[in-house]
Amino acid sequence: MKQERKTPYRMETISELHRILELPKPLHPLISVIDFSKIKCYDDDTLESVAYNFYCIALKKGFVGKMKYGQNAYDFDEGVMTFFSPNQVISTEIIADLKLSGWWLVVHPDFLKGYTLSQTIGKYGFFSYAASEALHLSDEEETMVNSLMDSLKKEYSTRIDRFSQDVMVSQIDLLLQYCNRFYNRQFITRKNLNSDLLSKMDTVLAGYWESDKLQLLGQPTVKHLADELHVSPHYLSDMLRELTGQSAQQHIHGALIERIKILLTSTSSSISEIAYQLGFEYPQSLNKLFKKKTSVSPTNYRNSFNPN
């Protein structure tokens, strides 16, 4: 019986990945474009749980099995893309005779050093999405993505010269910009589903205020809400930003302000008591947040309802 791996295997180099997948050496030590149909070895125990030391962008077709990110599992179907940043742990349940098509772009962070992309790549929240939040491409979008990858593969496969890295980094940048556009389209097409998620989030927040979690855990965090809703924190924030124009943290602050307003107008508790009740370490923190969000102090807000 195969024992469960206690710690994920750390895949330090792209050359090591090629070796484990029984592929020829990469043409460049810091970037590789892998054709899934060329991989013959998927049943190496090493691949069950891996923390890659590089960015992974993949379009998979014909995937049989499950991929896990954190505690979530996802059954892949046709035309889906996944994005993982360095050191994220990816667990995969696969079979020995798997026939898979598509491509896998792996890029070491050092390849991007000195380029603007090394700084801007962090703005793409989808690198921290769960596997269950993969990008589902339309036929037109898949054609576009494959066309971009064909150009990148062609550049990668030609003789490396002093312009090669500039061209490939530009192509990766363009690919990510298109994927960002497609992800935002996905938020729109799933608007009803996301509206349900927003309603559930408000329900979780309402229950949080009434429970003992404030005293035990402090104010609600984006991670706590994401865990309760079974989504990743970045996905939750990006979804809310598309739906409401606010991030998850801004949404929490908005709900917190509404809770403060209720306590200011319906109780005789002091500002300090309200601050303690709502998990603020200092009353000044409540005053600062409330004034920032409403342009009036808690005391003046309360007095406006009790002019006498």
C-alpha cells in the first residue's frame, strides 16, 4: 500500500522537472514549454504532491483524475487553464496510462528579473486561485490562447540569441493580459452564481457579529470568509471587485461600519465598549476607520440621532 507523502516534494529546477517526466533537457534552464502529449511518465510518486519553484501556466485537455489545491479537488474537463505561482503545493491523483493533451509553460522567476513583468505578475490574482477556480475557455478564447502559445513555442524552439528573452517575456506578458480578460469574462458569465456567493458572504458576516468568534478570533478576515465559502481569498476579492467594485477587505469594512452604526444608534454603550465588542484593540482604531469611511466621528454620528 502506497504511503501518503508527509511533505510535498520541492521541485527546484526546470531541468529536474524534465528529468522526472522523462523528457529531453530543456532548451533554456529558466523556461520551458512542455507538450503534455509528449509526457509518458505520470505515475512517479514525486508528482503526487509538489511545490514547484517556478510559475506554472497550463492548458489541459483530456485530464483523467483529480487535481487538488489545498483541500479542494477538481475534476478537469476540456479546455481549462490553471495558474500556480512558485512554492504553491499542488497534489494530483493520476493514472499510469494517462493520455493528456495541451501545453504546460514553466517559468522560473529569475527569467523575469530586470523586466517590468517581474513586478506586475503579482497583480494577477489567478496565480493564487484554487484548482476548482480554473479558467474555462470558450472555443474562441482557446484558439486565441493556443495561437499565443504557438508563437511562444516557436521563439523558444529557435536558436537562442540576445533578443530571445525580450521576445519571450513580452509574449508571456501578452498571454497573461488575455487570460486576465478571459477571467473577468468568466466572472460576468457566472454573475448569478457569484451573486449567490455574495449573499452567502453577507450571511456569514451577519452570523459572525452575533457569535462568540469576535472575542475568540477578532475581526473577520478575508481568509476566514474564503474558507467558510470554500473559495480562495484572491478569487473572492476578484469576484467581489467585479460584482460590487470593492475588494473582500473593503466589503468587510463596509459591513463593520454598518454594524458600528447599529450599535451607536440602538445602544447606550460607550465608543470604547463598542470597540471592544467588535474586536478593535484600541477605541482610536474604531474612530479612525469610522471617520475614514463616513467622514464623521462615531460621537457625531450618534449625536445626529440624539440631538437632545
